[in-house]
Amino acid sequence: MKKYVIYTRVSTREQGDSGLGLDAQLNTCRKYVESQQGEIIGEFYDIKSGSSRSRTGLINALAKAKENEAVLVFAKLDRLARDAEYAHSIRNSGIELYFCDF
């Protein structure tokens, strides 16, 4: 059974407090993993700008995916990063990434 780690992110405290953004992303990712008959081994989130490189949730999600050879799942590409160089470095890290909006 393939392993998956889910990462969700919203930019503002208001979005995080409402739960709607995080919950919708989480549901999208969970449905994808279910459709693949996979196992979710971790779920991480951040309430922080996508341009920030110091997101604890993303750092932990990347580490969990790497140590378990799991796929890191995002609801949308823009949840990864707004910084193209940073996104590219993550893409080249050897961790398999999946974006539900593609």
C-alpha cells in the first residue's frame, strides 16, 4: 500500500480560524488518497504566507514524506509556495509530489 502525507496551507489567521480553507483542502487530499487506496501517514498544515520559507508544517511534512518514501499531497499547486526558486528546490528534493488540481 502506497503511503501519503498531506499538506494544507492558508495565508491568513482569518482563513485558518474559519476552517473552511483548510478543511476543503484536507477533504480534497483525503479523497485523492482514498481513490488510490493509499495510507495517510501524516497530515500537516500552516497558517502562513506561501512566500515564507519557514513553515513548520511544510518542513515536517517534507521530512515525514522523505523518511517514509511517501507521496506528499497538496490540494493545489499554489499551496506549496509562492516563491518559484523554493518550489523548484522542493520539486528537486527527490520527494514525490502530487497536486490534486492537475
